[in-house]
Amino acid sequence: MDTMQQVELLRAACCIVAADGEVTPNEQTAIDRLADRCGAGAASVRAMLDLAASDPKFVDRQLKLVGADGEKIIRMLCKIAMIDGKVAPEEREMLDRFADKAGVDRAVVVRSLGG
């Protein structure tokens, strides 16, 4: 995964964890690890989380560079959504939206969430 795809994954992950209005400590840790991989600083991460929670246009702009890695990215986003032990309905809805946008069958989301 190149740097742009890693940043895109980070932004999408911010949208997933912020979807239910609460970023748990485990979710924050996962976000911080993704940020470290692509070199994003704490201020950038905070801005992404704030935008993900408050700006529908920000959410709509995510996952544009998925390409051939779409299924892999959706599986990774599902792991992030489950990191706090539960997937809120808002997080599930966001996962489905991103799967559609990435051209990935929603069955991948279901399987990745253990359903």
C-alpha cells in the first residue's frame, strides 16, 4: 500500500470510529498506529476525527484511491470498527457505504464482522 493509500485508509478509519460519536481508547490507539505508518501528526489526526464527526462532505470524499486494494481496505476498516468489541449501527452503515464506494460486495463486510 503506497503512502497515499495509507493516508486514505487513515481518513476512512477516522470516519468509521467517529461515526457513532465516540472514539474509544482502543479506537484511538488504532488510529494513532495508522497515523504513525503514514507520518500524520497528532494535530492532523485530531482534525480528521473532528471532520469525520461533523462534516458529511469530508466523509463523502473518502476512499477515492482504493483501486485494486478495495477488499483489503474494507477488511482493515472492519477490524478497526471491531477493535472496541462492538460495531455500532452507525459504524456498520459507514462500512457498507465505503464498501459500495470501493466496489466491494457488502458480503465482505458481513464476513469480516463475523456475520
